[in-house]
Amino acid sequence: MVLSLLPDLGKRTLVMGILNVTPDSFSDGGRYTSIEAALAHARQMIDEGADILDIGGESTRPGATEVPQEEESARVIPVIERLTAGGCPPISIDTYKAATAEAALKAGAAIVNDVWGLQREPDIATVAAAHGAPVIVMHNRTDIDPSLDIIEDMKAFFERSLTIARKAGVPDEHVVLDPGVGFGKTFEQNVQAVARVGELKALGYPVLMGTSRKRMIGTLIGPERPVAERLVGTVASNVAAILAGADIVRVHDVAAHRDAAAVADAIRREMR
Ligand code: HH2
């Protein structure tokens, strides 16, 4: 259950720390490819108060090469095994591949985070259901269409994902929605994905927001600035998302977001 696994969900904003065990992720690729480096980074995020660790073995940035399933599993499974052996917050596996999700859940991961919303390999929903694992259903598109009302497109996309989830036996309480900032959207549509979170919340599911260090932030603060300078812009976007209704923020910088979420949550509680 989302609720028993994450008892604070809905009571305060949860912070999901990003652990990319990839050589080519856009902001931290190559930094955590050795198991020891990945574990050290995970421990740092746990110390900083991460509520969830999101582990991925394939970069999803535009232009990244797809990784064979075996290679993706080989990158993430040893890290998941070592982390869960020592006790840690719930781990989500960032994959759209059913076999990787299966291996990760067997190794101790508890949540499936699918950037294709269960629609690339629908068997992933059966895998999640068999393990009783919640699923993060992210909106995505193969093409960018500036003429779209992106929130309406998300609603139609999520309807398809929810049909797959229900058919596979994933209960509604195990679904988290994510507008997928940076995936198949124009800059304006990415900004709308944050601003209009309330419309997604109205669907009745918790919402996760992932803006961390993404190009949208760079566009706003100055595209010539290095990715490492996107922290303040990222925090600003996540505070806005929290005030608009986001329940979980997926971030590289856990400590900064724990502080920001504490302040934003207190203000949100007093909003009418
Ligand atoms: N963004 C990325 C990867 N996975 N999952 C969810 N649910 N939401 C997101 O917004 C999201 C995600 C891309 O960011 P990152 O992991 O930092 O980079 P890369 O895909 O290059 O590894």
C-alpha cells in the first residue's frame, strides 16, 4: 500500500532522492557508476532525510541510448541488494522494463517508477501487482506538440495507464501520477505541468513532481549557466509545485528540499 509503505504521504511533502547508476545521466551521469560510489551517495541522501530513493540504470534524457535490460539490471541490482540489506527508506526502481522491475522488486525495491506510464511494457503492471508494489505513472510523449493543452493530454494518457493498472490488479491506492516535466513537452508545457498540478490532483491520486536541474530551470535562469547552478531554481519550482498540490518531489539535492518542503508545507496547511 502506498499508505503503509509511506505513512506520511499526504501529510507532508515527501522527498525522493535520485540515484542514477548510469554513465550518461544529464546532470550526474558517470559519478555513481561504481557500487561503492552509488552506496555512498545513497547513504548521504538517507542522512539528509530522503523518504524514498529512486534508483535508475538507464538515462532517460533526450538523446540517451537505450540500455539492454540485462545491463540495466546489472547496474542497479547490486546497489538495491546492498542498500536493503542495511535497512533504508523504500526504494523505487526507475524503469519502464518489466524484467528490470521484477529483478529490482525481488532484490528489495518496493515501488515501480515508470517514465512511460506502464504503456511501453504493460507487463510491468502485472509485475508490480504480483509484488504489491505501488506504481508511479509518468506522462510521456514520443513527439512534442505545441498545439496541445498538455494537461488534457495527461488526463487521457493517465486514463490509459489506469486501465492497464486495473486490468493487471494494481489497486487505485497504489497509483501515483507524475506530469513528466521534460518529457515530450515544450518549455511552456513544462511550466504548465508545474502550475496546473491542482488539475491533476483533482483526479484523486497523489502527484509526484520531477523538475530537478532540468532544462526548464536552465531556460529560466540562463541556459549558458552550468547545470550545477540550477539548485535555487529547482527549489523555487518545487515550492511552487508543493503549494499547487504536489505530494512528492524527486530531487538530486535532498537536504535543501527537506528545508524547503518544511516551510512550504506549513504555508500550504494555512492556505484557503
Ligand atoms: N525524470 C527523470 C528520470 N526519471 N521519473 C519520474 N517519475 N519523474 C521524472 O520527472 C523523472 C523520472 C530524468 O531525470 P534524471 O534521472 O536526473 O536524469 P536521467 O534520466 O538522464 O538519468
